[in-house]
Amino acid sequence: MKILILGAGVTGSAVAAALASEENDIMVVDHKSALLDALKERFDIATVAGNAAHPSVLEQAGIDDTDIVIAVTDSDETNMLACLIINSLYKRPKTIARVRAIDYFKNPHLFRAGGIPIDHVISPEMIVMQAIRNLIDFPGVLHISDFADGRVRLFSVKVTEHGFLTGKKIKTLSERLANGKIRVVAIFRQGKPLLVNGQAIIETGDEVFFVAPRDEVRRVLKELHRLEAPIKRIIIAGGGHIGKRLGLALENDHQVKIIERDPARAHKISNELHKTVVLHGDCADETLLLDESVDSADLFCAITNNDGVNIISAALAKSLGARKTICLLNHISYSKLLPGTGIDVAVLPNQETLGSILKYLRKGDVAQVSSLCGGSAEAIEAIAHAGDPQHSVVGKRVDAIHFPSGIVLGALIRNNEVIEIHHDTIFEENDHVVMFAMEKKLVTSIEKNFQTLAK
């Protein structure tokens, strides 16, 4: 597949890194040659220096025979204009554009038929905000994501020393949960996946992934002794796009304070938020945090655009008594600095955003993708169709589908209902199947078995 990425910033680089490892033909456009040179040193890709919205630059990048364009420059306007030009002059490429500003989403018709012609619009800030909100709704989990329109949830927990999960066999755990719709789909130990079977033993430090119906998640967490007290008092460090969205989403049901360093930005969002207290100051100022009673905060959420500030302020807040801390990291390598800081959860925007892009790139009928474990693993919701009898799962029993080791079935949704998966369950047309691929190279097997119907 030939993919054109517009923008070589943090998001563009993350997308290029993920797709270059999958034998795609990647071209990246950016006006900063230094960013392109850095990418070429790391990956086997082609680059063009120039304005991503200029037709001549797009021509130079080979837009004529490009399959998909992913516009993720740091300018919403450039992304939208590039897609407008491409859709006006060319028929082949599908377009995906990142749009960040809330104002563009206020009119529901802007990106619909008759509006700006973009095939798929993604909002990383909205995606990240929702990921953080899920962590707030389910304190005690490291990650949580939705599948099948929210009917099924994938979530992970960290195994603590002397905790309930420590030393448990998967078989024993499954018997305790007593519901065939709840499945352990992966165990990661020191960042590496382990094969999941009934005899696998969970150890301290493991990250264990579960799939469960939405209304069973709280019960599962309670059974695992991982359901923490509700979060009410929240301090948000950073009043940017994500901070503002999070404040708007939380202020009616939580006590929210936002600390913003830029006085103009602090003034602006204070006029747009109704119940949130907006403070002008440095989120790493110990005196300010103490004055704002950080020691009685249920959550300190560090989501500025500076990874260093996020790490320092979240670690400081934890040391001053904040019950729980979340830290946003744009550079995954910085996550290695977190052990010993007391920071509870790291949110990786690029990983969260990547899944929303990959679902449009995956072959087969894929409804949802969640990129996990630093991008090394994926959870995929695919739709079953009758087709090539050699590969299609329709009409076959579960035990007749020979997926490679490392692909684990998590959930089966049929006619909008989650049903139990047994060895003799037979797949039917339009079944939605949630699967966990412990390594990205295994995704091709899922794609092969869930091809769309021939037109």
C-alpha cells in the first residue's frame, strides 16, 4: 500500500514508524528538512520537503498513485486544505485528516456530504481526553478501550506484590470470575507477551489484559480487588486543547481545577469553562500545589505539551500526597523514567491516536483497532464475512480456525449481543470478533480471515 503522510512531527513520525514496519511504501512531506532527515535515518521511507498543501509538492510526492493520505501537520488548516485539494483533483487516494480545534466540530455538517471533502477526520485531543476520562471512571486500570460500540471493553491491570492476582493460574482466575464472556487475553511480563493458557501463572509486575462486557467491568475489578474509590477532586496541569476538553467533560460531576502557565490562555479558557477553577501558575510550583490542597486531590493529571514538565509535576504531586497521578507522554522513551516516581499511569497520545488511524488502513472488514504496549501489540474488532472458503471464518467452528500462536479471541458480538465463545462455537455472517494480537506481525492473519465481501 502506498501511503502519503503529511507532517513529520511527533504524530507523523509515530505513524511512519508504525507503518514502515509493515512493508508499506511510505512517503512523508514536511517543510522542515531536519525532521525528514531524522526519519530517513531511522526508516526506509521517501521524503519531500515543502508545503503539504501545495499541489506541486503533492505531485512531487506521487499523489497520482497514492492509496491513502494521512494529513497530520501541526496546522488544522493545512490538513483540511490538502485534503480538499486532493479530493478535488484526484480520485484514488482516501484521505484522513487530523483536526484539533474544538471550533471546527461545533457545526455537525462541516465534514459531512457537501462540506469539506475528507474521508475520515480524527481528533487526537478528543481521543486522548476520552482515554483519560475512562481511566477516571475506572480507577485501578492501566488502560481501557471500547469495542463493538461500547458493548465490550478491553482493560488491563498491574499485578502488585502480595495482591489478589499474584501467583494465580489463569484457570483458577477464570473459575473465580464465573462468566464465559470474561476472558484473559494477554499477559505482558517486563514488556514481553506470554502465551495465555489455563496453566499460565500470573506474577508480580505483570500487566494482565481482560476483555469483558461493558456492564461486567466494575464487577471484575471488584473481584480482582482493583476497584478503587471514585475520583472526585481533580487537578489538571495544562489548559491546552486536551485540558480544556477534559475540564468541559468533567466539570459537572467532579471538582476540577486547571493550572495554566500562559496568562492569556488561562483567561481564555476560564471564560469557556463554567464550573472549573482556572489558575494561572506553574504546575511544578510546590507552594502553589500545597495552596491548592494537592494532598487531598483524588487525581493530579499532568497533560501539558512538555513531557518533562508532566513527569516532574506529576511526581511532585504524588510526593505531596495526591492519591493518583496520570502523566501524558508524547515520547514513549520517556516512560522508562517513570519507575520510582510514584506516577500511576502514563497516557501515550500517539499510541491512542494510532489505533484510530490503523482501523482505516487494515485490510479486511475492521471496525476498531487499539494500539497497545507501545505499539507492539494490537486489539482488533473485525467483522466476519463469507468469502474465500479457505480463509473465511464463517460457518467454521472456533477450534477449526488455526490462528497463529499469539492471537487470542476476546469477544464475539452477534446481533448486538455479547455471546460466550466455546471451542464448538460456529462463526456466522456479520459476527463482530474482538481479538488480541500479541505481536503486530500477527495482524496479517486476522486480515486474511476477515476480508470484506467481493463487490
